[in-house]
Amino acid sequence: MNYIKSKDWELPENFVTDERLFNERRKFLKLGAALAVSTAGVMDLAAKEFVPSPNLEYLKEPNLQKLTLNSYEQISSYNNFYEFSTNKKDVKPLAQNFKSAPWRITIDGLVERPIQIDMEKLMKKFPLEERIYRFRCVEGWSMVVPWVGFELSHLIKHVKPLSGAKYVRFVTLYDPEQFPDQKRSSFVALEYPYIEALRMDEAMNPLAFMATGLYGHTLPPQNGAPIRLTLPWKYGFKSIKSIVRITFTDSQPLNTWQKMAPKEYGFYANVNPHVDHPRWSQARERVLGKFLKQNTLMFNGYENDVAHMYKGMDLRKLF
């Protein structure tokens, strides 16, 4: 098994599965059966854990923090994806026929090397790795997810932004034939296509991650197949799904939720337990599968890695 150097935000491998399965996995390691994630031994373990058989090869991380990973069923069945439905439980069944291949992404704007690239080729450009991240929704619920993908910074370096590029803008697929809410002539949930953006330093932060899978398997449609952004220190709506365009620009883009409800959703959307949503507190959160709430951490627990980007900013006003 290949490993990458641990970082202080990582989670321990023995929290990915229950203790019995963790010990079984160690036995496989000793037998040399885990040279790749897609080996028969790990596939067998995946079946016992009720997750799809791994179909991705990626670097495992020796994680350090002690958080309980949410199950594949929880992560893939409780989804905000308004293009399908505003009802979290309806997203999964409505997304089952979504076609995420073939898939092409356009990268343009203020870059030296604008490209249009097929998802298959993009997946081969950068080594995949696992990142076990906390995920905090602005609605007050949270979970812990084992994403597989690559750092956004690798992609940014590949296209070589010009000096004038200050922001990175992301756009979700617009396809009314596949997205029921986009097909509505009236009473749509949002203005489409969905748009999100980051400041350049945020996009280059090592935590900013382009997820192409979870639990070792390619992303299911309801989780943003075939590629989504994952930003663990920000509220979940910043982690835009099913991306088709990435544009580098010199001016701050207007994001979808910021445009829809500017008094409720700001550009940064950093997890901040000290700044309440106008309609509810952000001080505590409910972890999926747990009854009692827990305290929300500043920047969702990633303060040491990201706080320097917001030094001197009034985070109560620039929320």
C-alpha cells in the first residue's frame, strides 16, 4: 500500500471501519494483498461494509485525528442537490439515471493554457489520494467523508494562471433533460446553472480538493459525479458538484446563494460558530447518525491550516 505524508488534519485509518474490519484489513496488509485499493481482499471487505467495490487506485493516508467516519449509506442517501430535488431523501432515486460519462471540463479565462479536457484524461493527469474530511452543512448537520481525488492546486498549476487572476469561478452542468428542477418553467429552487467561486489563495490552499470518488469508488450522481469541489473549512454549499467549467478572473464572481439571499449567504461561507444564520444558530451541529448535537469548531476544525488567509478580516461582516 502506498502512503503519503501525514498532516495534522488527517483522521486515523481505524476510524474508517469498525475495529473488526480494521483488524481484518491489517491481516491483508501483512499478506501483501493491499498493493492497490482495487485488490480482491479490499473488495471483499468493501462488500462486508455495504459499500460499492473500490474501482479507483489511490494513495491511502495514515490519518491522525479520531473521528468516526459516516457510512457510505449515510453519505450517499442524505444529499443537497437542488438540481434533482430540494428533498434530501429524493435526490438519490432521482439521480440514478444521471449520465456522468462522457464528461468534458472547460478551463478558461486568465490562464496561459486554457483547455477542454475529458474526465478520463483529467483523472490520469494527477495521482489520486484519499482525504478524510469533516463536512459541515450551513443547515446545521455534519458528517465525515472519505473523499478520493486530487488537490485543486495541482490543476491550477497545470493551466498556469496569469498574474491578473484573482478568483476562480466554478459552474455546474446545465442540462434540463437530466436535472428535473432545471426543467421547470416556474417555481424553480435556484437560478441555474449553479455557480461558486474562491479567492486564488483559497483555491491554492492544500485543503482545497477536487473529489472524484468516495470510499474508494467513483462518485455516485447524488454526491456530484463525476467531479466536485470539496472545501472542508467552508459550509457545504461552497463545494459545488458536477463541474463543467472553471474560469479564472480578475473580479469577484457572484455566487448562486449569495445572489439568491445576500443577507443570509456571503462569498466566503467559512464555518464560524460565532456567526449565526439569520434563522438559526451555527454554534452546534448534528452529526448524521447521532442523536445529541456537538459544538461546531471554528473553520470546522481546520483553523491551523486556513486562518492565516483571513487575518485582519472582520469575519462577522465578511461571512
